[in-house]
Amino acid sequence: MKYEFALDLQQRMIDIVNTLNMKHIDIMRVKCFRSFGSSTKRTLARCHTVGKLMQKAMGMPAYYAIEFLEKFEKLSKKDQDKVIIHELMHIPKTFGGGFRQHDFVCEENVEVMHEHYVNLKTDRKLGAFN
């Protein structure tokens, strides 16, 4: 596996966090990476963190890394945004190094968040013309 920092995805992630007002997410402690060479068949992205015990042992706060696999690049921008939203939704309100599970991070909730994101972006664009 090879990993590289993905500045373009980092910027999109920050835009989504700010637009959706996800105040619990510390964008300085979430980093986006592309990975190459994964053999997984269905996974598009993964959210990683250092476990709470290791955080305590190292005396550090929680950090998250969102890994985007090669298949992610083949998606439309709309579907990529949904994947980014999906991964961000795994980060709990406590931002403590845990994860929200798929009972909350489900297709229906991602669709609601994505629609809200698109509406907010559209409203801001229209506001710029007034």
C-alpha cells in the first residue's frame, strides 16, 4: 500500500465541514489521504483513528485520517461528496477517537446531509448575485 496526502480532498472536506456547520470536527486534526494498491473489492474510503488507550499512552488528543481508495476517483463529484460526508459522519460529536456506527451513518442520513449541503451551496451562490 502507498499513501499520499490529498490536498484537493482536504480542501473539499474542509468546505463540507464548514458548510454543514459540523463544529465538532476539528479540521486541523483530520487529514485526507489517497491510497494505492488496496485489494478490497467494494470499499471506496475508510476513516482511521488512534485508539483511546494509545492516545492516553502518548499523551495526545484524537486525530482522524480519511483514506480514499483508487475506486473513489472513478465516482462523479456528487458521489465523491457523498462519500466524504459519509466518512465525516463516522466522527462522533465527542471527537474523542471513537466512531459512529452504520446504524447512524447510513445511506438515508448521508442523502439528507448531502441534500442539505447542496442547498446551502446553492443558497450561497444565489446570495452572491443579490
